[in-house]
Amino acid sequence: MVTGTPVTHDQNSPFPFRVTATCPDGTTLTGGGWRATPSDVLGVSSEYPDAGATTWTVELLPSFNATGTSTATVTAYALCLPTS
């Protein structure tokens, strides 16, 4: 599993915003995911692989469930397997 660079986003900043995780050379993307801390500040608009099966992208929007805090740190994850 590859961990993308964590990104901190303020709800007053432009939306949607994106986080990515990219597989290293010699591997193929098989899936991905994301994590936000705190988890109630953001929601996923979409998440998808790129056409070359190397990068997992997550697009996020503000959550209607947000309580109190207005910033979140988000990390994307890519699941990669060696190519044969």
C-alpha cells in the first residue's frame, strides 16, 4: 500500500479539492481509499483511478455533518501490485 502526502484543508478554502496516491514504477494500481481526520468535516465527491492505472484520486467536498472544527487532514491510499 502506498500512502499519499497528507493534505490539510480549511473549509473556507475552495472546493472540491483533491488528494492523490501514486504507485511506484513496476506496479499497477488495483484500488485505493482515503482517510480524513477529523472524519466528519469532509465527504467524498468521487474517487477514481487514472487512465494509466498508477494514481488513485479522491475529490472531497465539505460535509453537512461537520461539528465545530473547520479543518481536516486528508490522506489518499493506493493499493499496488507488481506488474509481470
